[in-house]
Amino acid sequence: MKLLKKKNLKFMNKVIKTGLTLSILFLTGIMSAQESETLPDTQVEPQEVIVEESMISKNDSVNNFKKIKLDGIAAVVGDYVILESDIEKTLIDLKSQGASTADVTRCSLLGKLMEDRLYAHQAVQDSILVSDDEVNAQGDRQLQQLVSQIGSMEKVLNYYKKDDEASFREELYKINKLRMLSEKMQNKIVSEIEITPEEVRQFFNKIPVDERPVFGAELEIAQIVKQPKASEEEKQKVIDKLNGIKADIEENDASFSVKAILYSQDPGSKSKGGFYSMTRETPFVKEFKDVAFSLREGEISDPFETDFGYHIIYVEKIRGRELDLRHILITPEISQKELDKAKQELDSIRQGVLDGKFTFAAAALNFSDEKETKFDGGLLRNPQDYSSRFELTKMEPSLYNQVRDIKDNEISRPILENDPRGGAPKYKIMKITNRYDEHVADFAKDYIKIQELALREKQYNAIKKWMDEHIEDTYVSVNSANKECDFANNWVKE
């Protein structure tokens, strides 16, 4: 089986290139690779300035980085210039994000930066538009997040060694516009690519038998959930508290952001002062979006209820179809009496299944409080591909801890689960409905996974073809010192 795993890795490395090609190697911070504002004379080969090795850490373990080119032009792609320092900045950012750089070379980074700029260049040629509002909105969100993390705009500017906010925003604008153009161009290339069942079959059959991927052990899991309810008295306490917070903000000019940090129970936004940026497509619950999009800029909602508890929303800014808002979530306290009641109900349901009074699936349909699973026999869906299977090695840790000791045909005792999103706690019982041992890919059993691999390969081939054609038709110049790189694409035209 170890041999199979090694061959599986060889096969997957080829297919996974699509994911790397479709992703953008851009920096989350301000150390991003950036395009130069001015172009060199395109008839003159880009110049380089080499800084000695002593200027960098002697502990750098990445190959090909013994000499750092901090100035000069590494390459030109269409209307974009890549500086030698851009390559080093990209490496620094990868390290700061904790990414493994053991197999990352200077040449591979340069090649990726050139790909990104070719996408962006061609997007402009194809009149793919990115509005200033879109780009500025992204910059606003990034700055707001940085301020909430670091403490103030002044501290952010000091941290990133920027002179003023205006120049910082201008730099963000350039980075984000290039990234958005590149993403839109890539999406356009692959957006209409589909895979037919016959293509999936051909893809699978052409894989040598001894190189077919090995899929890890997988489980199908079902659950029955009981959601304890808060008393009406507890609900009213929360509503009164939110009304009091709203009044303090409106009448005494208190800060909504500070109130959110002090009182909100939403772990996703509490530290950011309750901040979210959203559109109608953002995957928030319907009740939340309905209230958010009914408010005017500067308005605070009345308390309203969702599955997570009670909220108030303050709309900070409206940009067309996008909102910047802050919210405060408070969940009514569930009494121990209600928790005990839910647990007892599940104990009774569990015993009924064990006694053969009804099946687990029938019990889920009739007794579960979870709308997402009750109509499917309580079957959980994998959020990665919406299939019913969960690979053990890729399972979310909390879910794995809940099911790891459940044997086949066994039903767990009631499990108390706190909602990581800030909602009320709940009890559930769980069952392993199917177990699939580690196995070499089987066309019938693993069709969905094989279909995904086939689609990735088709997308990769489309991207590769597009890249070859547009490198040929686009002005590309590579510094003489970089022409020795073994690029994945034909950047050094023969």
C-alpha cells in the first residue's frame, strides 16, 4: 500500500497543477509583488543589480536565493514590469504566512508572477473590466481589517513603513486591480468548461493501473439533532439588552464597534467590532440579509431573530450592491432544564432505534430539529464536494473527534455540541451508515472524485493552451540572468 501511495502522489501532482494555475500567488499583506509605474525601453534588455549574499540571512534554506536581486527589472510581460525585488518580496510573504518554501525556487516564483501579469494584460486587451469601486472597496476592507488587528491607522502605517494613508491606498489599489484582472481572466478561460460522463470514463481508462490514485478511508455519517429552546423570559432579556445598546449608541453617541467588542457573541466578527462586508450573494442566513438590505446608511435595526440568536445591525456604508455593516449577536441563555430535556429525548429516540421500533433514517425525518439533514435520513454532506463521504485524513477535527470511536451499526450516546458560529448549544446522536476502507480508485464507487480530477485536467489543458498562444502573441522580455531558468512556460522565446 505504501507503493500505491507513492504512485498516487505522482498522479495527483500532475492533476493538482490546475489548482496551482488557477490560484493567484498574491500577498495577503502589503509585501505583494507589484507592477512598476513606468515601462523600460522595450528594445533594451532589462538590467539587473545584484546585492551580495551578506545582505540576507545565512539561514535561508531555499535553493536559488544565494543572491538577491533587489533592484532592476527581472522581466516584462505586456504592459507589466516585474522587479527583481518583487520576487524576493513574494518569498518573504510566503514565509510570513507559514507556507512551506522548501521546494520553492526563485525561478518558479518569477514564472508565477509572469503568469499573473499575462492574465492581467490580456484581461485589459479583452475589455474585461474591474471597476474602481470594486478595487477601492477591497482596499477599504483590507485597511479596516488591519486597523482592527493592529489598533489604529497610524500603527498600520508604521508597521508597513508607509508615509501616509493616501500612498498606502494607492499601493493597495495597484495590487488589488492586478489581482482582480488576473482572476477574472482565469475564470473566463475555464468558466464554460464542462466534463461529460464519457470524458470521465476516458480520463480514468487512460490512467495506468499501477498509477491510479488511492483514496483514503471514508465514512458516511448520519445524525439526529435536538435544539433546546430558550424560554420566552430569556428571549425578552436579550431583546431588552439589545434595545438598550441601540439607545445608548443613538442617544449618547456611543461607539457601535466598541459595543460589539464588549457584548457580541459572534466569534467571527467580535474582535473586528462586529464588522462584515457583504452582498446579496454572501452566504448569510436569509433573515440577516433581509434586514441588512432594508436599512439606510447610518441606520441601526431593531433586534431581530435568526437561528443564531438575536441581532442588531448598523449599516456603515452602502456601495451599490455591497454593504459594510457591523452587528451585535446575543444568544439567549439555554437553561440546564432545557438541555437535560433534549438529552433525554435523544436517549429515548436512540433506544427506539435499537429496539427496532423505527429506523435511524425514519427517526431523523420525524424527530430531528436539523432541517439540512432530516429529509435525507440525517445524512451529513461534505462541504468540499457535497457528497456523503468524509475522508478520515481530511475530516474537520471536531467532527472526527465525535465519530472516531463509533463502531459500525452503533449509535452514539447524546453528544453536546457548542455552535462555533455563536449559536445556541445542541445535542445530537450519530451513526456511521457506511465505511469505505482505503482503496485504489474504482470508477463506479468513486465517480464523483474521478469526475473532479477529470475536470481539473481539462481545465489545466485549457489554461496551458491559452498560455502558450498568448505568450507567443504578447511582448515578453526576460533579463539575461533569468534566461537560464527552466520555466514551465516558454517565456524565453526561441
